[in-house]
Amino acid sequence: MTQRGALQRSLIISQRMTSPSVTLDIGMMSIYCSSWFSSRFLRVIDGLDCPSTVHNLLRFHRSKRTPNTSSIPLQLIDYDQVAKITTFSNLKSQKYNLAYKNITVVDRQSFVDYCNITVNLYGNKIWVIVTASASVVDEWIQATLIRGGAFHCLRKLVVALSVDPSAHTLQLCVGHRCLIFQLSQADKVPLSLRIFLLDRACKLTGFFNTDHRPKLLSSKHRLEMIIDPKDIGYIDADFDNCSMEEMIEKCLGYKVDLREEIKTSDWSVQNLSNDQVLYACVEVHCAFLVGRNLGVWLLGCP
């Protein structure tokens, strides 16, 4: 069994502690962890305001086995998503004391078949991959499923999605990891991406995305989605008649300026500008944060 295959089949978190371990069976996956981690995980799950059917998927039982203290701890859970989710009513009452900083490209490294970009968004680092390579996209998808495996198994893996006006690029974000796939530059699309977009366990969301599904279907590679992504603008009454910038500021406290001239620029070019990367990154990352905070997996998605 390959290392990747082993990681996909089980998530093992070992702690250098002598406390009894707890086995958490989630679907087909098991997480062996210390009592400290299990209590933290239980508190997180309790904070998700999940329906009872979700709790029924979790079977907790004590195990006499203790973690091997000589093993190397593996952190395979995306802690960006293992954050206590608050309802929007509670979120609106929170006070933000943000030292506003520029939204900038911190680092940009170009390689043969992809570009690795680090973006600073109000002090938070976001890692962006820009590529037209099917193999790079496949690796990004596989890494996303490994990091968010527990949430995928619970059918609540939040995935922010956006498409530029002419469907030259597909933009995805999960946690602090974003992908800009240059569809018009790509020779082919990996099967893993097609399956990913059709996977009901992935809760697709975004801003003003009612036309994204037909856009992708009519694009060069005819990508299909099983349902329309959840439009954040229709989730809460407070978002009525709000622009994307207003929704982001209301829910996250970030002041952003997503200019129309960047949105309507030429996204078919081989080398996207920093402004284009920032626009795509800010849109999908903020869509992920808002969708996660509002619990889009509870909003009637099949």
C-alpha cells in the first residue's frame, strides 16, 4: 500500500501522552487520539449545531490501546475547518479589532507547470496555486480530500467556487489553500476534478454564482456540477441587496475592494497578473469563510 493510499484510508493522530486513547469511528475512517484531543473534538462537534443524524455517524468508545510514543505525530485534519462554527446571529454581534493591512502578494514563485503564490489577507496567509496542468490539479484535489477527510466523510466539506465571466479559469478554495485552474490553457482536466465537482459530500458555495454551473458546462472542457453551488447572497436576509464587499465586511469584518475592471479583464492569458490572483483569492477564500461560518451543509444541500 502506498503512503498516499494509507493516508486516505485512515487518519491517525498520535500524541506523546500517557492518557488513555479514544477511537472515533467516522464512517469508514478512524481517528486514534488522546483523551485531551477527543474532548476538544467533542466540544467542536457540539459547537457545530449539527442535526442528530450527524451525531449518529459518530460512535465514540474507549480503547485500551495507547498511542505509540515513538511514532511521529501526523496532523492530517485541516484545523482551518476544525474551528467552532457560530451562527450568523452570533457572528454579527462579535466585535472586530482589526489593524487593516494591505491585501498583497507576499511571494510568487514560478515553476514549469504551476505558479505558487502566497497572499496576505489582513495578516492571514493564503497559499494559491495557479496552473493549467492536470497533474497539479489532481495533486491539489487529493491533498484537499486527505486534509479534510473527516469533514468529507460527514458530508460537510465546504468548498468555495468561482468562475471568471468567460469561464477561462475555475477558482476553488478550502481553508487557506486556493486553486486557480486555467481552463482555457489546459490540455485536459483530471478525472479527480470531475468527480470532485459531482461529489455531494462537497458543499459548494460562493458569491453570486447562479450562472457558474452553465458557464462550466459550456467551457472548453465541459465541466459538470450535480447541483448549483449555494449562493451566499440568499442565505441570510441581512444580505439582501448587498454587494460582495458588503457581505464580506458584514460577516468577516474585512474591507475589500473587488474592482469590476479586474473581474472583466482577460483571464485567458498564460500569466495572470497579481491583481487577478488577488481578486480570485480574496473572493473564494472569503466565500469559504462565510460559507463555513454559516454552515452551508445544513441549508438543504442534497
